[in-house]
Amino acid sequence: MAEALSQTPVSPQEAEYQKSIQAPKDAKDQRMSTQNHLMFTEIKDGIVVMRDGSLRMIVLASALNFDLKSPQEQDSIEFSYQGFLNGLHFPIQIVVRSRKLELDNYLDRLEVIQATEENALIAGLMEDYIYNIRGLLEQVNIMNKEFYIVVPYYIEGGAKAKDNAGMKFASLFKGNTDQVQTTEIFEQRKRDLVQRTNLVAQGLAQIGVRAAVLSTQEVIELFYTSYNQEEAISQNLTDIEQMTTPVVERGNPMPQPPQPMPAADPYAAQAPMQAPPPQNPLVGGGQ
């Protein structure tokens, strides 16, 4: 009889509930937050701190219209760029990001200005301009290109540039272990990284490219727009000074076990049950 009860089939809802209340075999939380899947731990003083303790600074570079230059200027730019790369004693990463340019807010402001314009000629030209731009947006996507240069600082004994990709791939199959560093060590590495970043900015200036180091707010916005491309169009990121929660977790309540439906009482609607009157413990059936 006991063996027959142990082999009673379990419904899918009950099986899901039993699985949710049981601890994993490896004693690890399987519902990991988004932060656990990122390659960095924090962004401090405009520096991205990676999980292995290495640092990154991001430099925004301006565009350069190479085709409009004369042949002599093109040769000068090529030689300057070659000298810039040969003068670096550390690796860099060049990132080109293309984003769809949203002009709806811009066109809405123009419509407000066009509605209050007293000059009929200017108002007509603005109306034609708005109509042409909206028609162009319906046919093609206007893209905006941004150029970034990532300047790294690797720690001794950490991931090197040549085997960094292999170690990243291997880290996918094991848990993330964050390297802890003191404030003094961070400041020392920060000074070395700032020197490298200044060297990159000076080399870009010789080519004719303007460079600007991203601040903490700008770095966070860069990651936010990269990981949330659809949401970033309509939802702007708030100021980092107003952020008070380091980790945001999405609520995921535990599933409740299925409750059996109570049997319908055909006499409940006709004769509602009444509670019996309280009994005095001193008065009642004697022994």
C-alpha cells in the first residue's frame, strides 16, 4: 500500500511547486540578476572596473571626412595614424556604433515654431521642410555613427590581450569571481590609466581627431543605450546622483501549489449553516 502511494502521479503544477521550494543541488541561486551576466562590476570616476580587476577608460572620438581631403592631406593623415599606432605600447579597442537617429521630437518642436511664425514665407518653407523630412524618415532610416576608443589597463597575472577572448569564453562555464582591490591600488592603477588615455588623446589630436574622455554619467548612459536599445528611445536614464539602489531585481514570487476546489453544497443557498451557541464549561453533561 505504501509503495502504491509513493508512485502516485503528480500533476505538472505540483511538480513545478516542489521544484521551486527545493534548494538547488549545487547550493547556488539559479535566479541570477542582470548584473551577474555583465563583465564589469562598477563604474567609478569614469573608469569601468572589470571583474578580473582590470580597468577601462572610454574616449569619444570625432569623425573625419577622409574623402574630402586632398591627396596630400590624406597621405599626411595615413602617416600620422600609422605613427600613432606604432607609438602605443598597450592595446586599444576601436568601437564604431551605429544608431537610428530619432527626429520626432525635433520635428515636433519645428511644428510648434512654425505655428507661431508670423512671416508667411518662412512658415511655408518650414512646413515644406518638415513634410520632406517626415517623408524621408518613412522610406529610410537615418543613422548616426559614434566612434569610441577603449583604453585598457591589465593587472599583472590577469588576462592578457592575446588570451583575453579565450578566458572570457571559459568564464561562461564557471562562476564569476570578482577581484577586490583597495583604494590605494585603485588610485595607482587609475593614474597609469589616465596617462595612457592622455597619450591616446594626443595621438588623435595629431591626426586631426578631437577626443573627449567619457564621465561616469556618460559611460553609464553608453551601456544603458547599448543593452536597452528599444527602451532608450523613449525612456531616458536618470541622473546617477538620484540612484539609491545598487542592484535592481525584478519581482518573481514563488508559484503557489494548486488548491483543490471546494465541493459545492446544494443546501448552502437554502439553509445557511449557523454556528452553535457557546457552551459554558461549568454547565453541561456531567460525568
